[in-house]
Amino acid sequence: MTTTASSSTSHHLSPAFPGRAPWGTAGKLRAWQQGAMEKYLQDQPRDFLAVATPGAGKTTFALTLASWLLHHHVVQQVTVVAPTEHLKKQWAEAAARIGIKLDPEYSAGPLSREYQGIAITYAGVGVRPMLHRNRVEQRKTLVILDEIHHAGDSKSWGEACLEAFEPATRRLALTGTPFRSDTNPIPFVAYEEGNDGIRRSAADYTYGYGSALADGVVRPVIFMSYSGNMRWRTKAGDEIAARLGEPMTKDAVSQAWRTALDPRGEWMPAVLRAADQRLTEVRKAIPDAGALVIAADQDSARAYAKLIREITGDKATVVLSDDTGASKNIDAFSASTDRWMVAVRMVSEGVDVPRLAVGVYATTISTPLFFAQAVGRFVRSRRRGETASVFLPTVPDLLTFANEMERERDHVLDKPKKEGEEDPYAESEKEMDEANREQDEDTGEQEQFAFEALESEATFDRVMYNGAEFGMQAHPGSEEEQDYLGIPGLLEPDQVQLLLQKRQARQIAHSRKKPDDEADLLELPAERRPVVSHKELMELRKQLNTMVGAYVHQSGKPHGVIHTELRRVCGGPPSAEATGGQLRQRIAKVQEWATRMK
């Protein structure tokens, strides 16, 4: 049965498990960590699944439990299984701080007597499962499976973990993101059938983002979304123009998104400048705050680092997955007060750099698991009132994930799907492998979506916080954008909400004051309005989207719904293909709707 943590402050453990013990546990545990410990000690299960939001402190809970089991001779050794090489070393370092010595370099043979266990990767288990089975058969072992959902990344990994650790005395499974869309069963995880006949993973203890936010364990996250006009050339030689965030096909969304992330365009420099400005504001309250760009590949990472140097004058730390010094670079950045780090995927999960407070999501990976883990790099709180800011492109799936940060999910084995139904939380096994791997590989995406990015520009689109949307479309550097970039770095969650509401109210009031010449132009019949250039068309699209953004907050309707209604009422193609007259007609219609609602 799942136990969910309630909101309360940290305090010492009960007499049955004193908070400061002679075997080296931490002096205090957070409330959820204590609750999970008490649940475990009450039942003493062989298998235990703890689901806790990224940044909550799963490592501390697991090592405290390991220390208790070792001290009480329930187990004689510990094996930690982690997703990456960097994380297994991070586990060994954390264990050493409380007196448990784990060997992160173990490969085969007898373990030195100075160690009480080992730290390995899932890939390492997959290579030699029988080696690890023999080890757990010889001595009573606690196996800690960090981010257990990775055991379902491939059939071979799951089978290897099952073979290696089936004889273990105790197994502790940990995850911050238990949801997967594939139906690969995760070893040692219990599945319960609901009233609908669907089997879902059953956690023994759950501590979600909402509870962690209320407890001050994690920071509130402010999402800064940027749209803009994109232009690219397809493999067939056709030039396509579209606005990021407008309704379009999946392939077009992918191409527009990749055009935005192209370091040669204007979108990335504009977003990096905005993110650096936000970092400067945050550092007024948090002097050592750092920022991270999560890049899609190594070439992009290097190009972004170059842009950061040009924009800020400071060198960015670049972390590449196949660089032998990657772990040292992460550790050095973590211990410094440097402003920027750029990394490819490997910093998206589990890596602990608590001072990261600003992020730029510059990858086209659109799985909920990867997104949640990426955002998890910025939410770890060191003191009450810190806020995190994540900059991302206006892409429907990402906006959905951002707006549903507090949604708790389980791994579903049986997933009947209605014909034509699309699930924004569904990702294929191929996409999961892409999101979780460390090495850059040729995925075939370039061939599938072959194109040439020609032009991109950034428009400040909206702010998302706690499931609500604020702001309106505006040029980078505009007063509207500056309002949000200047939000203080130290605020309580309710203060963030109140401040955003005030910013929005002021901007909506300002947006209703239209210049006389613009109003006069809208009064002209469509056939008498001048023919417009490509640049003027882009300006009209910006204007339309600004007004739609303002109307979103008046009406409560999503952007896509309003654009669809405009096409139904006014006629014509999507905005990216509309003529100047059609765009002006839609602008006038939105203005008419907004006036009626006053």
C-alpha cells in the first residue's frame, strides 16, 4: 500500500531509530525521510519502492537505511546500482561521508576488506549479471536500485537485474520519475490492478513535488517560454515559415523547434541573454547561483558555450558525455561560483549541483521522464525562499509538462488506447533510450527530418508557474519581458504567485492602449491595405500572437483554441501561411472579442 508524505518540518527520528546514531547517519532527517524510514522499519519488507521528487534527498534516505541495516546485522554488504558512471561515484562519495565505504571501481574478483560494498551501473550489471548474483549469494546484501525505471530501459537490463539480484536479502528501489509509456515490467516493483483492470506500479512511500514544495524541500519553478518566427528549407527545397507554438503537424513542430535551437539563428542568443539577465537578478540574493544549458549534442554544446562567452564575457564549463574529465568538470563547477555550464544529457538526471538556479532547455527530447529529471537539476533547495527559473521553447508537449509539475504518475503495464487518441505523456522505447543514453549517437533524426535552418527570432511568450500562465508575447528586451526577468530570487511560493498576477494585470491594462495609426489601419477594408513584405508579415504575426496572448488571460481559453476559432470565423490558412489582410482581419476580431469582455 502506498504511503504518501504529509507536509511537516524536519525533526529527529523516533527512539526506535534515533536521529543521531553512532554508525554515522545524519543528525536530522527531513519529515518525509523519517516517514519513509518508519514505514520501512515497521514492515521490514524484502522489497521497498520509494518515489520521491528530484531534489528531495533520496540518497540520504537510502544511505541512512543502509547504515541501520548494517548496524543491526540485517545485511553484511551494500550494492548500489546507478544509471551513470558519474552517479555511481557520487553515491560512493555520499556513502563515505556517513561511514559506509563503497568501491565505485569494482569490476571482478574478491572485494577488498576495507569496503562494505560496491557502486556499479545498470550497464555494468547487464554485462556480468552472474558475477553480481554470486556476490549477493555469498553474503547478505542490501541492493539499492537508484532510478529503478532505468531497469526497464531495455529488456536485457531488466533481465540482468532480475538474474543478479533475485537472491538479495533486501532490495530498495528509488525513483523520482516512475512513469514510462512502454510496458517493460520493472524488476522488483509490485504492480496492482485497479478497478479499470489496468495494472500500475505500487510505491511503498511517495513524496511528490507538491508536498516537497510546501515543505520548502524544493524550490518553486518559474518557466519562461519563448516563441518566435522560424524559417527553414526542407529536403525537397521548399521554404517553410511558421511560428513556434502555433498549431502544426508533428514534423513541422520538430523542424521549427530545431530551427529555434540552431546556434546560428537569433533565437538561442536572445534566450541566452534573457537567461543570463535572470541569473544576474537571482545572484543578487543567491551570490553563487549557477546556470545550465542542456544541449542536444556536442556540436551544439560547444556553439552555445561560444555564444555565452560572447554575450557575458565569461567562459562556460562544457561537459561532454564522452570526455574522460566530465565528472571532474561537474565537481569543479559545483564547487565554484562560475556562472554557466553547458552539458549534453548527462547532467539531466541525479547529478547534484545544488547551486543551479537557472536552466535553458535546449534539446529536442520531449519525453516527460527526461523533462522532469532535467527540471529536477534546478529545484534542490538550500534555504527557504529560493526560486528556480527554466527557459524553454514554446512547444506544446513541454508546456504541458511544465504546467503539470505536481502531477504524480505511476508506471502502467496495460495501456489500452482509443483509435486516434494521442497521449502527450507517451514516448516510445526508442525515445526513452535516446533520452537516457550518455553517448551521442546517430539516431537517424537528421535523415527523417532533413532540413536547413534559415532564420529564427525569439519572442517572449509567457510565464508558467504552479499550473497557471502569465505574461504576453513581446520582443526580447521589452518592458513586458523585463518585468518577469526581474522577479526577485528569494520569494515564498505564494509571493511568486501574487507577483506574477500583479505583472499580468499591469500588462493586460497596457495592451489595451493601441496607437491611433494602428487603429486607423485596422479600419481600412482588406482590399485597400497595402501589400506587405516578408518582414511586415512577421510583424503582423507577432502582433496577432501578442493579442491572442492577452486574450488568453481574459478568456481562459488556450492559445490553440483561439487560433482555431479565428480561422473558423475569418477563414484562411494557419497564421504562418496567412496573407497580410487575413492577419489584420484576425487581429481586428481578437480586439473585438477582448472589447466585449471588458
